[in-house]
Amino acid sequence: MVFVPGDLAAGRTLFALGAGATLVCEDCLLDGGGADETAGAPVVSAASAASSLIRAEGDGADATLRTEVRISRTEVRGAGGFLHVVGSRHVDVIWFGGRCVLADTFAVAEGGERADGPAPTVSLSLADAAFACRGGFVRLLDSPARPKLPVVRAFADACRFAVPDGAALLEQSGLAEPDRYRAAAEWLDAGSRYAGSSVFRRIDGAAERVESDYASSGQPLLHAPEIDADMAAWWSAGPDS
């Protein structure tokens, strides 16, 4: 069993990963809101909600060293998000099996400090897993203080996604024009299913807000407005179910 003491304050994180670090979770329960040992699985828990379970931050010379997160046959749940990337970091998430139930967004990436520096990059390789995220799945943010646009490259193979109405699967927000945001995000799919909100991508930049649905994604994504009963029950039961 791996245990994180229960004095973690809200707004903190369970794992802070430096450049070049690797985090591996296999056959675990990773809980951001408190958990008990169940079904013999190792438990990583915190008594109070963290803003994200994993944080990778930095703009230094070594920030571009790739950080890797490997999740296999693991249940992740929490009152915050899963991953928060700040600055010119490159984070690879490789996820196989299990499920993820979050009250917030799965992955948030904030821009780099230097407009001419390397782009913060999140690479997602997801297979045979279920993700129910109330705040959407990916959110990319830039600002005057962090003008370098973050980038996401995602591949989803036979996964299930649930995002409620009002949220978007992919959201980009900041100061740039829509064409720059479109080039900063790539989503490839192989037989996954998407449920809930009809908004595949939301761009909220220098111009007006632009939203596109799943039919406009350029690939045959399978979307249904109804969220499957089992995934809806995960939310209604709360993160400690």
C-alpha cells in the first residue's frame, strides 16, 4: 500500500513531477478525495481534495525533458482534476484500462512564459478506459504572463468519455486567433464513444467564442447526448464511491 498523509490542503497536489520524472500506477486506486482500501488494490489517497492529482511545472533549461505518467488497470477519482501542466513542460500520459471519475477537468495546461520558447505539450495515449469528467477533458490556457500556446496531441483507442452539458471535451482559452488554436490541438480516435455535451471543441480567444460539435471534428466520432447509466451513477455517487 502507498499512502499520502491526510493533511493535504485544497489547492495542492498529490504528485509534483520534475522534468524527466516518471510516475507509474498499476492495479491501483488513486483517490483525490479520500479512500479506503478496497478489493485488495493499493490505495494512494488524500483526505481533502487537491486541485489536481499530478502537477508538472517549470520553464527552466531542463523543462523540455519529457515527463511520463503511466496508468494501467487503475481507478482514479477525485474532487479536482488529474493533470495540471504549467510552463514549457512536455508530459506524456499513457493510460490502459480502468476508469477516471473527476469533478473537474482531466488535463489542464497553461502556456509558457516565453513566446519564443518551447510550447508546453501534453501527449495522451489512451486505450480501453472510461473517463467521466465534469469539467471537460482537456483545457489549454494562455495569457499575457504565459503567451506560448500549450499543445495537446491525443489518441483514444476504444475508450468511453462522458462530459456534461455546458462543458467541452476540448477547450482552448486565451489571447490568440482561432486558427492558431486549431493548429495547437490534435485528437485522433479509434472506436471510442463520447457522451453528454455536444461541444467537441470550444475556442475562447481574441475573437468571439467558437464551438464545434463532434460531426465537425473531421473524423467519424461516435457521440450520443445521453450519458450511460453507469457513468452517470459514478458522478451522482460522488468521488468516494
